[in-house]
Amino acid sequence: MARLPLVDSNDENADPLAREVLKAVAAARGRSVDPAVYRAVANHPKALQKMVEFGTVVYFQNSMTPAQRELAYLTASVTNECHY
């Protein structure tokens, strides 16, 4: 269970910026549901927007190949004993 309320991009009462960013994230990932981490951060829409901008630079605008990026993510996950 989430400790923060998860913002729904279809909730008409949600902040318009949060809804816009969540819909863009879902569309970019080819999903109809937003990942929970983005929905939690959407409680602060500007933080969500900056997080997505940063992630875009880190993930897409770098000199690593997709295989190298995935290896870096997996290495970090194993090193930090991530289970998610």
C-alpha cells in the first residue's frame, strides 16, 4: 500500500501539469497505466516534470548503447540489492 496518494492521470481533480506529465510518461512507455513511482512523485507536479526531464537526458541523451545502459542499470540494482 502506498504511503503517498497515487495521482491518477485521468482524475479531473488532479493538478493539470501532473496529469499532462503522467500521460506523456504512459504514452512514451506504450502503457495505459502510469508507473507507481511517477504517480507518487506527481503529488509535486514540478518535481515530477524535472524528474522526467532528468531521466530523459540520462536514459536517451548519452553516448551509451542500449545494451550498455541496461548493463549499468542491472549492475546498480544488484549492487544495491534492489528487489523491485
